[in-house]
Amino acid sequence: MKILLAGSGDIAQRIPSKMTSQEQFFGLKRHPKNLPNDIIPLIGDLTDADCLDLLFLEGFDVVVATLTPNSATEEGYQKAYVDAAATLSLAIKNADHKPKLVIWVSSTSVYGQSAGSWVDEDSLAKPVSFSGRALLQAEQHMVALPCTTVVVRFSGIYGPGRTRLLDQVLAGVGRAAQPEQWSNRIHSEDCAGVIAHLIRLNEKQVPLSTLYLATDCEPVTQYELRGWLAAHLDVSLVEKYTKQRSSRRCSNKKLLDSGYRFIFPTYREGYLALIEQLKE
């Protein structure tokens, strides 16, 4: 099975280890340097239509798109997600050999719900930020493809190299208990695990949903999370005010019902492992 990793950063590079040795992985990047040996590098740009038309002559069975913007600006998100989704969608439609499965990685930031309300795959997506709007627009390009397409909305990703929250706690930055600010998290190893799980299900011809929320099993308030981390890191926190943003709790029931079992079911297991790695 030929798998195209469209965007081959941290998450994509973790996928091969979750699969068997029978798959052949191709990593598409503008500058594909330092890719692991189990990923064949391909030079290309997802917004270049001619490049993609040539690329799909290779005949990929699965496409996994894990994209990141070059800048956290409206223009950066437009190019990285909306423009790339439109070009990729057209290339797949034009390809003689269409993939059996396309997985498009998105984010729970497409939800604008607050006050600790629960959201799932049936909840209305009403983004309040330019990034959320761009992500939702990109999703809409992908769901119209003439092949099995799955959008995976990840919550806040943490793990090796993604230690922003941990660094803030080490610096003593806490959050107030009220108003509650909910945090939904998923370890980067589980991000790769979820993608590999969906590829395996499709290979077994198990029907897939067009949308999954991928988040761990326990939403937690920022106050509780930071307090728990501070206790394990033996640091004191000073409550720092931050502007209230959309605050919701994300349900992973559909993902669990599909048979996925988390490597790190909650923030506790995930952050304990990360703390141990940092100590080493």
C-alpha cells in the first residue's frame, strides 16, 4: 500500500511506526530534509497544481494531509489550509488512480462554543477566529471528494517538542479557578495512532465516519491541569489573567466506539511520560 504523507512533519513521521512493514510511505514537503529512513522524500508544494498532477501519477492508495502554516496569520492559514485543500482536491479528482482513502487533519478550533459546553461530531461548527474559519473552509473542499474522505479534528496537541504549557508551568504561570477555562488535549503519539487506526479500518473495509474528534478521555480545566503539573514539577504558580477564549469540552465517544484505544488516555499519563523524557 502506497501512502502519501502530504506534509511530513512531527505527526506524519510518527505514523509508520504504528503500521506494519508492508506499507510504503512517501513524504511530501517543500524542503524534505531529515526525514526518517522509512519515509521516501518527495519535493513539492500542495498549492502547485502542476506538481500535484505529476505526483498523483505515482498511484497512491492513501493520502494523509497534516499541514502547518508558515505563519500564524490570516494569510498563512489561507495558503496552508484553504489553498492547499482546493488544489489537492482538484488533483485527486483529476487523477486516473484515485486514492481509496484521504485523511485530512483539522482542529477542534472550528468550534466556537463556550461556557464548558460539550461538543461532538454533530455539534455546529461556528469558528470565532480566522484560523478556525480557514480550517472549516478547507474541510469543505475535502468532503466533496469522489473517494472515502475522513476529517480528523485534533484538540490541543502536546508531546516531545510541544511543551508550551509545560514551559509556562515551569515559569510559574498559573490560571484562575474562575471563570473555568477548559482544556482538551491529545498526545502526539495518539495523533499518529488515530491516523494509523483509521487506515487499518479502511483496509479491512470497515465503514468510516466522515468526521472524528480526536481528543483524550478527560477534558480538564486550565486551573486543575496547571496545578497538577506544578505539584509534579515541584513549582509554585502565580495566577495570571488571560482573555477568556472559547472554552468547551470535546467528546471522543465516536473514536472510542470505532475501536481506538489510547496510548495516553488522559493528560496524567501523557504528561508524566513527557516529564520523564525531559528529566532524561
